[in-house]
Amino acid sequence: MELSAFLTSVGINSAIAVLLFLLYSVLRKQPGNLNVYFGPRLALASERKNYPPSLLRYLPSPSWVVKAWETTEDDILALGGMDALVFVRIIVFSIRIFCIAAVICMFLVLPVNYYGKEMIHHDISSETLEIFTIANVKESSEWLWTHCFALYVITCSACGLLYFEHKSISRTRLAYITGSPPNPSHFTVLVRAVPWSAEQSYSESVKEFFMKYYAPSYLSHHMVHRSSRVQRLMNDAEKICRVFKGVSAEQKSKPCLLPCFCGAPNSFEILSNEPDNVRGNIGLDISNLATEKENAVAFVCFKTRYAAVVAAEILHSENPMLWVTEMAPEPNDVLWSNLSIPYRQLLTQLEQLSHAFPFLKGMFKKKFISHVVTGYLPSVILILFLYAAPPTMMVFSTIEGSVSHSGRKKSACIKVLYFTIWNVFFVNVLSGSVIGQLTKLSSVKDVPKHLAEAIPNQVGFFMTYVLTSGWASLSVEIMQPFFLLRNILKKFICRIKNNPPNGTLSFPYQTEVPRLLLFGFLGFICSVMAPLILPFLLIYFVLAYLVYKNQIINVYKKSYESGGQYWPIAHKTIIASLVLTQIIALGIFGIKKSPVASGFTIPLIVGTLLFNEYCRQRFFPSFQKIAAQVLTQMDQQDEQGGRMEEIYQQLKFAYCQFRLISLDLCNIRQADQQRDRDGIRDSEAETAGLTENKCWNTLSV
């Protein structure tokens, strides 16, 4: 690819990105789009206001950029939680490391690549991109030391930044945990594979077991019931029909041609507007749901955090497949449908899915399929696969049996990361015939050589991919085209004047974290061999810093989180990127016949692996568990502050399974108890507060 053709692509993509950003700055100021570009609560509060016509509403402005830039990490932590903060820290790390790489490679490595061979250079705009890569350096060149030096600078800088990021994120995570209100999940253990007994129910077995072995610390337990989805839908339909009889004509919307797609008023909104007597009649059906068949799963609550951790870590039976315990996820994070899967049937590895789908085993042996996958994939099918990968991996992660929404997202994130790196990098590096290229590799020692020969030829594709996929993805993210189109259909086709919010959107970590790490992976690989990619990567990460901060503070709402579990994934990917970069550089130095540079690269690989092992032992355990010392101190502070009784009351209703109905009853019971204690709250204000809580809790499911 010629440089002029690439610059043309840069101009087109830049113009499209700028146009969409300007369009967004106008659309976000329109009152009718508040529910698209702002959170539901802010949209509802703003829609009650009257906005006078103003010319400023139709002029682009950088106000959102200024607001995103001024948003601090404390604001991100308060609004998006620890996962959002970790996501932003990944972007900040990428900006820092690639700033260092751009300075050293653009001013030192790039000139060496350009003048690496004795040749007549044409006009720079007509030069090919390969002229700017390490492929243009002649064999046995004395200037290859610059590439080795740059590799050392990038590796040492990355390891140093990773170390300080680990320390900072670990401290912030600990302060976030200790400074947050008491979390029911810290007192609760999820117990699976409860032994079946003919003499007593699962609930009685759980109570007897924990009263026997944890009598001083056992508080209560909640069984998970096996409620038929069809039965629940029938019950909900009956309740909704009963409610519709009491709805006044003023509350009904106009007929809609597309009621489901356009978002016609649903039962959640109607229930929130009904009087207490109707809501009370609806809540009576909870007794029927409670009598559904019990699962061999229970949430067991303890009096202290320390007791819960001890119970979660201990082996409770000689048979490790019985009385399996782990710390419970947060109440809003529980994936109730997966709790019905028997423990013995859980799939724990993605590779095991091939046994469930045996027809996939021989598919790639067919010649036509092989040609399609290995030849046509880098163009059209690659894009389709990348769009289809996140939902497909979410299905696989659900089949694995994760008990929490955040755990399912984390599992899907890892799968999408592997999928994208393989398809975007390796399939295109071994361009055209992946299976044929792999058969030519006689040993592992040939891998660096083949990658070193192939990567300079694919630098044009990687640079174009950063423009088309990276910059375009940010434009699509900030524009929210699906919800914008849905909002237009509501107003102009469905004629819905009262525009309800779209609901609660949780941050799509399973797609955005792999995308960030993929571009970081490409940056490390190409930094020394093709440094011309670095300025465009830096632009992407700076735009990502502004766009994602804007989305976190305005669009997405934290319903649950993993507590920063995406940072270990980012660390492992960065280390793997560094090691692969060093291995490829080792192959290049071998091809260029530079034994000195090859000899200096081997200690760098060993040092990077040793640093990773140090981080694995020093920092990773703090992301997996909370220290007993910290938990004990938190228990002591709650006891001294007299908050334990309030925590126990919260634990009684924290893990309500049937959230459509029983969670509202739990809120009502808690409110009644609080009203009895205080005796000063107004009954009407209390009812309104309960209705609002019910709406938001229902939408968060």
C-alpha cells in the first residue's frame, strides 16, 4: 500500500469521525434525545422541564469534551464503580506507554527503517508503507541496535508502569471495599450440591448442617427454588390483566403499530402507578412462588465477614462434590437461571463445548470451508465474526454455569479477547492460508521466523484496521445509533408523547475491554517493526479516554460489578504482548543476521517473565480474595458503631429470588420496620419512595 493511499484513508476516516462527533454534540442537547444520551433518572428529571427554543441547541459545542476531561477518577469510581475505574486506567496506561514508544520509535527507529538500504527514494507520498518498516533494513546492519534499544525502553517502561498501576489499583480497590456501605455478599456464602435426603428437605438439611458446625456465626439461609419459567410468565400475565382493569383512560397510551419494538408501557410502569391495595393483592401470589420445588442451592448468611470467608474456603465434606461453597455475588449480580444447573453438570472450559457440538469437529476438514475461513475471513467474514463473537461468547459463558452477571461478562471478555486476537492478528499475518502456513512450521523455533517475515507485509492492514475499526467504533459508541433510531420510531411512528427511558444500560465490558487490549496488542507488536502505526493508536486512545468517560458518567449505570477483576486480564494480555513482541524481534534479528541484538533480546524475555511471576504472587491474590485482617477490622468497626443489627435486617431480604414481586415485598417490609422505628415519616412520601425503588430494581434485572 502506498503512503498516499493510506493518507487518503486517514482523511476519510478523520472526516467521518469529526462529523459524527459534531453531530453528537448537537443531538445530545435536544430534549427529545435525553433518554438516549443520558441516564434514565436524569432524563426523567429533565423531561419535566420546559426548554425554550434556542439557536445554541443546534450549534456544535465541545462542552461534553470539557466535562469528560474534567471528570476525576473519584467521580468515575462513584458513578461506575471499580470496574469502570479499571477500564479508564487501562486507557491511561495505554496512552502513557505508547507516548513513550512513539517518541523513541518515531525519532530513532523510523529514520533507521527509512534509510535502512541504499536506494533512491521517490517522493515520500508515493513510497510504500514497507519502506517505513524493519523489512527495509539491510542484513547485518549496525543500526539494528536502535531496534534492540527501543525494545528495552518499551519493555522496561511497560513493566514499570504496570507495577505502579498494580499498587495504585490495589490501594484504591481496598479503600473502595472498606469505605463502601456494608455489602451483603461479604456476609453470605453460596452453597451448592446440598446432599439429598429422604427424611428432610434441602432447607432443613442446610439449617441442620450449619447449626451443627457454625452455630456461633450462622445467621440464616435462603433456598433457591426451581420455578418454571412458563409458570412465572402465566402468573405475571394474570397479574397484569388484573391491573389493566383498574387503569384509567388517561394512563393509557395511543395505539401503537409496533408495541413491542417501540417500547409501549409495560407492567413495571403500570404497577408503579397503582394504589397500595392493588399492589397488595398482587403481592399475595408470592406464597405460590415460594412453594416451588427447592434446588440443592442456598445462600447462607453469617454474623461476620470473617466467618463467611472461613466457611467459603473450607472443604466441608470428604466428597469435594458435596457442600461446595464460595462467596456469594452481590444480590443484583446473581444469575438466578444458572443456579438451577446441577453442580456436576457445569462446563468449566470452553474447549469442552466441542463434546456438546460434535458436528463442529470435522467442519474445518472440508476443502471449501477451509478456503472460506482461511482466505475470505480477513475481509468480510472477519467483520461479521467480530460482531457475532460477543453475543456468541456470552452464550458459551452462560452454558458454563456462572452464578453472577459480572462473572459471565468476565468469562465472555476472555473468550472474545482470544477470538479477536487470533482472527485479527494471526489469521491475517498468516494471510490466505492459515492451515497451510501452520503445516509448514516444522518446530516451535520456526514460529518467530515466519511471524517476522509476515508482519511487515501486513502493516498496511493493521494501520487501516486501527482507523476503520478503532475510530469508527468510538463514533458508533458515542452516537448510540440503535437507541437513537428506536427513539425516533417512538416519536414519529408510534406517536408516543411520554417518552419513557430506555432502561438501565450496563457497561459492555465483554466487548470494550477486548477492543482496548487488541489495539494495545497491535501497538506493542508493531512499535519496533512498523512505528508509523503509533501516532494513530495514540489518537485512538485519547479519543477513547474522552468517549468512554462521557459514557460512564452519562449513559451507563452500575447495577453490579466484579470489583476490578478486569485488571488481571489486562495485565496478562500486556505481558503476553511484550513477550510475543520480543520473540518476533528475536526472529527478525536472526533473519537480519544480527547475533548481538539477538543475544541481548533473550535476557529481556527472561526478565519479562520473571516480572510477571512477581506480579502474580504479589498482586493477583488481592484481586481474588480480601485479607482476613481487613475483614476483621471491618467487623469490629461495625460492631463498635452499632450497625450489626441493621446489617442483619438487610441480610434477611437481600437475596430475594423472584425480583418482580418479592423484592417489592421485601422493600415494603423494610420500610414498615423503619417507619415503626422512626415514627416520623409521611405515609404518602413513603409509598412514593417504595414505588420508585421498585421501578428501578425491576429495570435493573
